[in-house]
Amino acid sequence: MYLKLLIALFFVSHLSAQEAAGKKVFETYCWGCHHQTSEAFGPPFTQIANKRTFEEIQAYIIDPESMYKAFGYKRTVMTKLKLTDQEREEIARYVLSYKGK
Ligand code: HEC
């Protein structure tokens, strides 16, 4: 009984901690060019989340230069960002949290 409650609480706090971490990466590295739900310099996260996977989002962050053609762009102006593996996973999850929004 209490154990179930504890487990549930753990998951809820774990999830929101992850979301907060992703948001921080977003504000630090992406916000100048991407917004969550509206078109900015780059496409909104809602649009990205509806057509890309966790792996594709990370691949684009690692090297836009080698990915832009496959993604249907004629050129790329996105900066090559130096994120840690963890930051990249957090931001990819954060982008995907806008799926269907
Ligand atoms: C200097 C501006 C800039 C920054 C900073 C930037 N982006 Fe981008 N991004 C763009 C633009 C513009 C595009 C459209 C294609 C291109 O130019 O590469 C794009 C494209 C993308 C795509 C591919 C879109 C698709 O078609 O699926 C992803 C994924 C992406 N950005 C994620 C991110 C994330 C996550 C961050 C932060 C870690 C980030 N970008 C930071 C400008 C930027």
C-alpha cells in the first residue's frame, strides 16, 4: 500500500525532474532559434516531435551539416552545439514531449 504510493511518487518526481532538465538545456542552447509551439528562426518543437524520433533529433544536434539533406533542407544554418550525451538525451526527450501539442 505505502510502497505503491512511494513508487508512484518516485516516478512523478523523476519525470518532472527530467522535464526540468530538458527545459534548462532548451533555454541555454535552443531558445534563440527554436520556440516550443511557434515558428521562430528554426521549426517549432511541436512540428519536430510529430515527424522525428529520439535518435533523429539527437543526430541533428550532433551534426546538422551531415543531416540536413536527409531532413529535406537545402542548407543548414543551425549551429553545431557541444552538448554532453546526457544534455542531448534530455533535450531530445523534451522536444518529444511536444508531440501532438
Ligand atoms: C542558430 C540557430 C539555432 C540553434 C541555436 C538551434 N537550432 Fe535547431 N535548427 C535551426 C534551423 C534554422 C533549423 C532548420 C534547418 C537548418 O537550418 O538546419 C533547425 C533544425 C533543427 C532540427 C531538425 C528539424 C526537423 O526538420 O526535424 C532539430 C531536431 C533541431 N533544430 C533541434 C535543435 C535543438 C534541440 C537545439 C538546442 C539544443 C537547436 N536546434 C538549436 C536553428 C537553430
